[in-house]
Amino acid sequence: MTVMPEKKTENEEDAKAWREIKPEDVKKTILAKYPAKVARKRSKHFVINKKKDEQNYEEIQANVRTIPGIISQRGCCYAGCKGVVMGPTRDIINLTHGPIGCGFYSWLTRRNQTDPSTTPDGHNFMTYCFSTDMQDEEVIFGGEKKLAQAIQEAYDIFKPKMISVFSTCPIGLIGDDIHAVTRKMQEKLGITIFGFSCEGYKGVSQSAGHHVANNGLFKHVIGQDDTVGEGKYRVNLLGEYNIGGDEFIIDEIFEKCGIKIVSTFSGNSSVDHFRNSHTADLNLIMCHRSINYVADMMEEKYGIPWMKVNFLGAKATSASLRKIAQYYGDQELIDRVEAVIAEEMVAVEKAQADVRPRLEGKLAMMFVGGSRAHHYQELFSEMGMQTIAAGYEFAHRDDYEGRHVLPTIRVDADSRNIEELTVEKDPERYNPRIPEEELKAEERHGIKLKEYEGMMADMEEGFTYAIDDISQYETEKMIEIYKPAIFCAGIKEKYMVQKHGMPMKQLHSYDSGGPYAVYKGAINFYYEIDRMINSKVWGHIRAPWEESPELTAMYADE
Amino acid sequence: MLLRHTPKEIPERKALTVNPAKTCQPIGAMYASLGIHGCLPHSHGSQGCYAYHRSTLTRHYKEPVLAATSSFTEGASVFGGQANLLQAINNIFTIYDPEVIAVHTTCLSETIGDDIPQIFGKAESEGKIPEGKYVLHANTPSYVGSHVHGFANMTKAMVDYFATSNGHKEKCINLIPGWVEPSDMKEIKRIAAEMGVKSILFPDTENVLNGPQTGKFNMYPKGGVTIDQLKKTGSSRGTIALGRMTSGPAAKALDAKCKVPCEILDLPIGLKATDRFVDAMRKMAGVTVPDSLNLERGQMLDIITDMQAYFYHKKVALVGDPDQLEALTEFLVDIDMMPIHIVTGTKNKAFEKRIKELTADVPHEVNVKSGGDMFLFHQWIKNEPVDLMIGNTYVKYISKDEDIPFIRHGFPILDRIGHSYFPTVGYKGGMRLLEKILDALMDRQDRDATDITMELVM
């Protein structure tokens, strides 16, 4: 641990200064630059966080198409499907069907860690990139033959347990039937082979790809292996991607508490775990946006309830662990969880007390993903920092406003093209883990199931912003107006922000840091932010001659 | 083992690419576009393309990489992207106010068949392109060629759109640097200036993708070739194109369009290629080579003389892009090294022939493949190990598994800095390459030395 230089905090002044800025004026100023039509649209995404009645926050528009020409953070359906959800599973050959770029760019560029030593066969294909490298003749004459041949070659060389195929933009246009090809090859080779229609133009962001991936996993993988493993409290962890090793330390804490992770979707994950994930008692959701579909479907088909958890932030971690223990209602587990919390909090509190004087009252902004912009606010508030503006890149209204708005969300044409699976109770495997009444009431032992209140409920009212799919221009303006101590987003925003002479923390990839989950991770994060904000570098920007440009001394030869 | 599934045996593959040694055209076009001053590159396709290109270029340079997109949805994919591009042009000029928008296509818009000049015409007639502002485009279908072609196509588009002849032959030489780093572009300009040659270099990413920390973000940094300069390229005395694949097409287009004669040379990496560049410039501009360059050449040669023992007959494996690999191969042969495995992902007939010529005297069997991949590259190394590898960051996985030293060169370099600031072209760049080669080989020797064989003086 490095000792940071004593730095005077301008806490109270800072707090006062930003509260004097009128959010309504900020919004007006920012939107004024846009062409009228654009301004009207962006206005609905740019919301001042306020309750409009007891239960509801100001409605925010989300999960609608980005306006062409607006520099957005978003990526595509393929990125959400192949890159995010399917990518972190080590023992699947993920074969991209299309021109070379998509496969190339999604090759090892997310920091999902994996430990192949924990599955008996030791397979790990995450370091590889597989592509059909489609050429113009295949665009003209079709690429199905090449795809079938590529699957054959992948099988011959690597003998994997599973091959999945990802469609890129041109595939949908030329009409290659990847599902027919994969079905045929599955029959021929006798391993699991199936495809994802995740063409980049589908939906409006990565979000569509998450949904496509969830559907594929649910249809083709989950439920293939009924072996019930060891463990008294057996859970799946959903929406945890093991960036920088988060899953490893969540697993460590779970083990201490006596909770067994059957399968993580999808970080440090194996297709073997996916296959018998339906034998777990409970699904825990970290990233609500990317994976709630699987949880809903598993409940319907197998009777496994789900609850929202958050392991980012010490307080949130304790609350989540208590929720799990309460759900089971077993005193032994409740006591063990309390003991673990008490043990872990000692170091956490010490670290908080250490960093707070250097960080208290400082402002943060975070625009990232589909859940992290919410979860990381916990960590910042534990350092005494204030999140002034936050938003998601690809989330939906329920991630902002809470799941109670689900019935009021209009499904537009861009989302309608993503398949909604019809799920029924599995005649043999459906086994409600808790009494049907509780499943129906979505509540057990006072713990709410299937509930997520969204980001807005956790943000201060009146002064803070929820901004969906923030544009580069809006980012610039918000930085200019509020001069936050730190800005969090992704790699594309990183250096643009840092050129302002302020730190930028990546919350997709964690830069080169992590883990940040549970207690140890929280401590890592406090010191990471302390390092970034209080680094000496920010004091070096002005050269001495810029401070006093006038020459006052005599020349040496005078 | 990181690449634990790569077998030594090499079965024939007809359809499956594993660990590509290339990527797609649009990213090359985006990189070239950033070499125009005040330019916002624009990807005409779905959002994923520009997000991936911006991310990869950002990781390589650790600099802001701004670009826009037509944000295709399924509707645009069915009905064509005209409405999206028109709207994008209007929004970009209104909100982001660039001097010029450089549009490149994607596999999506190419499969649909969008006609960009026609859409530009419509934008023009609808008044969406403000006076004094420009648009240009290159067709960069991802299913043809590679990132190398994308760079070449956008560079050629700069000629097609802007070069005009004023009827005179001005005392100026066009320099097309090829896909090299901002530091290399700066070094090429410096060599020309050192020789007293007035030049226009395009594209020019110096001071765009290696900008300073000033505490102030400039969406359009100081660097880049201006549209005015691009116009003037049509009146230059001649063009020197460095890198036949990346710069050749633009040079030929200038010749055809404005009758500017060109010489197409290798990238000036290494001794002989730099010699040819300097000599060509000397003749074209009618100048003499200054002592300062002779000094640099001599210093480079001095390193080769002094350290010859460390280079001699060391086996090297190279993976990268054709222009780089041809120059590097010649250089390695010239310093008595043995490049024995050479792979590019970019398909190009002339490449294999050229490498065979360059390595004709190498006293070892030489494997060369255009349209290969890094899986094959790795397999070759498993069958015939080498002393050194040169390639992009992905080579580090092979390096760790096989315990072979490795120098980062090419694109992308995601895990080290330096390439944006320190050139590998010219004599100075050659010295840096030699230093890197020696550091890698000598660090290895030190690591492997026993208590008895450890050397203090090397």
C-alpha cells in the first residue's frame, strides 16, 4: 500500500458548489446544441433523477436505437452475445461465421479470467479465435458449405465438447441457415453444436445479443446433465463475468459461508457447469440486464427462484449474503454468514477510514454497461464520494426505474426481432424449490424474489442525473460543467477523459486492476480510486514556465 | 499452457481460420482517416464495427479515437442505409463540427449495396454539407482483403477526392508513408526536412495519435494532413510511396489523375530500404544527402558491425503485414539473421515470391505463407523452433508457451507503449530495432547463463 501525500480536501466547498448548479439549466444548455429532432429524442434519455409519485421515478427512455451520427458508447448484438455472455466460457469453441474482423476484435480483449484446472479435461479455448473468415465469393454464393467444413475442421483438430456458431451482419442478409448447418453437424459429430443469430444490426445494442445468448444457452445447454453435485446450499451466480478475478473471490467468500456455486453465467465458467445448473436451489443475479432472461426461464421450467444480489461494495455484499442466508432460513447458515461478515469488515473499515479523508465529498460520474453504473455507486459512497450522474450503455427502463415498470415498457420493432422463448414446466425436472405459494408471491422469509428496484432509487433526488446511452458530446459537457474528480466508462472514453487532466476508471475491464467484488475487492477499489484521484501526475501538467511566463531574470551574458 | 490445444502436426485446413494474422478493412480506413486534420472517421454500418475499431485503435495508442457510425438497425439493413447516412452527416456537422467526414463502408453496407457517392450527392443537394466542409469515402468491404487494404483504399480516396493539378510542378514531393506509426510518420518528415526537401505526407497521424497531456482535450488535435495540402499533392514534382500494398494504390492514382510520377518503395525499415528511400528522394528532389544523415547511417552500421556475433544465423519467426514483413525480412537477412517462418494473414500473391527472393541466400529452409494465420505460425515454430519472434501482442501467448523471446512490432500492440513515440523507420528507427533485437537476445542469454558462464561485458 502506498501512502498518499496529504491533500487538503475541499469537501464542503465542493458539495456546495455542485448543488448550486441547476440541473434543469444544465439539461437545457446541453440539448441546445442538437438539431431539434435529436434534442427531442435525447431529452427523454437525459433525466434529472426525481420521483414523480410514491413508487415511480421520472420515466427514462432506454433500449431504443441510437441516432446515426451521434457518438455513442454502444456496440452491437454480436458483441453482447459472443463477447459478453458466451466468450468467458473456456471449454466451448466459439466460431464466428463472417468476415474476419468480428472474431478478431473479440479475441481476448475482455479481461475474463478462467481457471481450466478446475474442470477435469482442462479445456481452454478462450485464448483462441475461430472464424470462417468469409470472403466475397461466399457472400455471393453462400457460406453454409464453408461453415460446415470449418466446424468439421474445428472438431478434427480440437475435439471440443461443444461448438457454437455466431452470425455476423452479412450472414443474415445473404440468408445462410446456420441453424440447419449446426443441426446437421451435431448429428454427424455427436457433440453439442448450435448457432446464435446475433447479427450486429439486430436490436439496438449489446443487449439484444445478451438475450439471444440466454435463449441459446437455455434451449441447448442448461438441463443436459442431471447429476446433483455436493453442497447443502447450491446456487448459480448469474451475470458475473469474472473480470479481473471477481468471480474467484466471490466464490472464496461463498465457500467460507458454506454456499456452493453450481454454475456461474458466465465467468470462470464451463459448459459442464451450465449443463447441470438446473440442479441448483437458487439463482443469484448480479448483472440484471444481461442475464435475467435465463433466470426467469429457469424458474418457469425447473422451479428455481431467483433473487437480485450485488457483491460490489462491502455493505451491498453483506446485505446480499444476509439475503441468501435469510432465504434458506437456516440458523447455521445465518450464523456463519454473520461470522464471515464480522471477520471481513475489520479490514474494510480500516481501509475506509484511511481513504475517506482524501476522497470524501468528491464527485464521480459513471456511464457503463447494464448494471455496473448502479453497483459501483455503492463503492463510491463507501469512500464518501457522491455520484452525480450515471447511466447505462445498453440497459432497459427496468434497470433504471425498477422491475415494477416492466408491464409498461413498450416493445418496439427493434426489440421485437429478438425471439422470446415460450417456456413450460419440464414434465420430469420441474421441482419447485420453495412452496408454490411463495414462488407465486415472489417472497420467502421476508426476502423479495424477482425484485430489482433499479438504479434511480439509489441516487439522490433532485440533483443527480440518469442519462441513458450518453453521447460523446454530452460526456464532454458534463465534465466541463461539474469537473468531477473521476469519470468511469469504457476503453473508448478512457483517454478522451484523461486528456482533461483527470482520472478515468474503466468499469468494463477495470483497466488492469481488480478484483473489486466482495470485501477484499472493495478494499482494492478504494485504494485504486485513491491512487487515481490523488496521483502526483495531475500536479505535473503545467510546466514551470507556464506558471510564470514573464521573464524576470537577467540573461547569463548580460 | 496458454495455447494448450495447438498440435505440432499440421493438418490441412480449408475453411477454418484460427488466431488470425489480419483483421478487416474498415479499421485500416479509420486509421488512415485519422491522419487527415480535423477529420471525423465515419463507419457506415452497425454500431459494433466502429465500437470495435475505436477500441482496438485506442488500446494500441492509448489515445482518444473519435469516430461516428450510421448505427444500422434491422430496418436499415433491409431498406438501405441512405437515411442513416444523411442523418449522420447532418448530426456530425452540427454537433461535432469536423472539417471533413471520411466515410468507410462495412460488410453490412457493402452487402446491401449502398451507393455512397449518390448519398453524398443527396446530402449536398439537401444542404447537409456546410460550405467549406468536406466528405470523402472509401469502399472497404470486410470480406475482401484485410485491414491493409482498408488503409490503402482510404489513402487512395484522399487522392481521388482532393488531389488537383494546378498545371505546374511545384518544388514539393508527396510522401505516402504506408501503415506505420505516428512516430514513423514524424521520422519520415524529419528525414525529408533534413535533406531540404519540401514534402506533403499523407495520411499523417503524428500529433493525432501520440498527442500530449495538456489538461485540455482537443477533439481534433493539431496533426494531420490538411485538405489544402491534399489538393496540392496533384501539383507535386513526384510521389514516393512507401509500402507497395498500403501506399501503392494512392501513388498510382495520383499519377493517373494528375500525372505526378511515382516511385513505389518498401517501407524504409532497415538499412537498404532506408538507403533506397533516401536515394530516391535525393534524385527526385535533386538534392544531396546531408552529413547528418550519413552520420546516422554510419552509426546504425556501427551497431551492426559491433554486435554482429549476436545476430549471426539466429533464427527468427515473423508475423504481420506484407509491407512490414518484406522490409523486416530484408533487414534481418542483411544483418546475417535467418528469418525462417514468415506469415501474413493478408492474401497477396507477390508477397511469397518477394520473401523467397529476399531469403534466397539464407542457409536454412524458409517457410512463408500469405493468407496464413497465427495458429499455423505457432505450429511451424513447434516444428522448427526459433531464437526470436517478431509480431503483434498476440505473439506473447506463443512466446510464453514456447519460451522464446519476442519483439512487439506491427498492429495491434495492446500491452506496451513506445511505438507511438519512437520510430522503427529510417536509420534512427533501425538503430532502435537493433537495440530491441539485441535486448531480447541478450536478456535471454543472461537469463539462461549459469553461474559459470555469466558475462559482464557483452
